[in-house]
Amino acid sequence: MSFAMPDAAASVASAPYPTLDEVRRTAARLGDKVLRTPVWRWQTGIVTEALAPATEVWLKLELFQRTGTFKLRGALNCIAALDEAALARGVVAASAGNHAMAVAHAARAAGTTAKLAMPRHASPARIAACQADGAEVLLTDTIHDAFALAHRLVEEEGRTLVHPFDGPLTAQGTATIGLELMEQVPELDAVVVPVGGGGLCAGIAAAVKQLRPSCQVFGIEPFGADAMYRSFRAGEPARLDRVDTIADSLGAPYSLPYSFGVCRRFVDEIVRVWDEEMCRGMHLLYRDMKLVAEPAAAAATAALLGPLRGRLDGKRVALIVCGSNIDSQRFAELVARGAA
């Protein structure tokens, strides 16, 4: 199922967004602190079995980024903007894991301290990685509670909140992925991007559409965490009463004005996928491409082989494989579900 906002471009024409000059300056500022992640064409297995011969499927392998996730780009860009006083007070973040890991790494690189509010259901491997980078992890019952705790620490300790998905600095960071992708694979027909809070999709879409307006950009959400889909439908940021999906990296409980505005301007459509479709995507990425992808990283694959298949068959398509922070036991369980 999907929902498009037909008048989105006109209604948000004046909304702020990352310009190409800003994105290029961000890429230069990040420099070798981040990796220029590779792209690889999927030419085996399900692509040859299920899609038209003319179809080109390219994977942007951001799971090979330092910390195993795209989140590092935005975290580094946000912390780079802090002055000495703010760095002395430290930073705080709320996250189910990937953003927390990125903030821990970026804080350590900048010589500041990080406190991370994480829900108890977060992957033990992610929690351990945050602690290994010197961050203090504070566990909460839910992701809603994690955000509430993070905001309290801003008030009580003067720490700077490094938001997991909203704001210009975050979008400028994620937009560097789109900049790289369009240099690596020119003349794409479509880019398919997982959506949690929308920071990844907003940045990539802004870069892609400014470089190649004819390229379609699809944002992909789980049915159990579809705040951006609901926001598009309502015409304003929406909040979820609960989050229920295996893709904890996509489990943002709400959307916020900046990332929502950028997505409405540049994203053609928000498409939803079921958890079982993401499990199948994980299985196929592992079987055919030998990739260990977490559920969020399989969302684009799930959409290509599910709700978008008829529309993108025969096209030149890029899928964003956004992260790979999952413990081996959980990975094996979900891949087995996808293979059944």
C-alpha cells in the first residue's frame, strides 16, 4: 500500500532543504571521517528469476559505513557544529541503536561525552558497541520514554540533543549519500530509501532530485511504524500511539516538521511493507548477495519485490542498504522466517 501527496511540491515550495552547495560543503567537511561506501549491481538469484531482463538493481552499501550505519554522517555533522562550551557539556541522544552507535563514535572522535537513552529491547550488540565507544547507556521501557529522558537531560545537564532524524545538519549529512550515489550510478530511474523518522530519505531525496529531477524517490516504511505515511496523508507531521515492527531502526514514534517538509518536497511516494516482506528481503540479500542486513536495510528490497515490483520492473533502480547492526542469533531467526 502507498500514499502520494499530489500537490506536495507546490505546497512546500518555500520550505527549507539542503541545497547542493550545502551538501557538497558537508561532504568536504566530513572528508575521511566517513567512508565513501560502494555500490554493487545485483545480478544473481531473485533479480534474474523475478524481474525483467532489462532491470538494473544497484545496492548502495551504506552498511559498510563506519559503525555499520548511515547515521554516522549526520551525527558527525551535528557535533562538528558545536562550540567549545557545548562540547564541554556533552551530547545526548535517543535511539534504538544505530543512531546511538553513531553518536557514541562521533562524540568520542570530537573529544566530548555522550549519554544515550535506549529502549531495553535494543540489540545487546548495539548497546555493547555504544559502551565500547565510551558512552553512558541509559535504558528505558520504550522508545517514547527514551526521547523523554533525552529531553530531560538537555534541560538538567545542558547537553546538546543530537536528533536521530530531524534538522538541517542531519539532512545535510545524509544527503552526502545521495551525492555519492548519483556520481556512482548516473541516469537512475528510481531510488528506494528506508524511512524511520525521515532524515535519511529527506537528505537522499534532496540530493537526488536536485541532481536528476526525473529520478523517482520512494520512501519505505513498515506498516507497524508508518509515521511518515500518515504524515503525508494528513498533510502535517503525525504521531504514532505505538510502534510494532521488527525493524527497530525504523521505529520512530513520530515525524517532525523539517524532515517531513523536505520529504514532501522531494519524495514521490511513501510505500509500506510488512515485517514478513522485510524478512524475505533479508533472506534474499543474504542468499544472493551474501550481505548481513538488519530488517531496516532490507526494507528497500522488500518494496522492490513487493508493492513496487510492477512499477520498477525494467528500470534502473538503486536500493539503499542502510545498516547491519544485528546480533547473529536475531539475524538467523529473521532470515529463517524469510526463507520459510
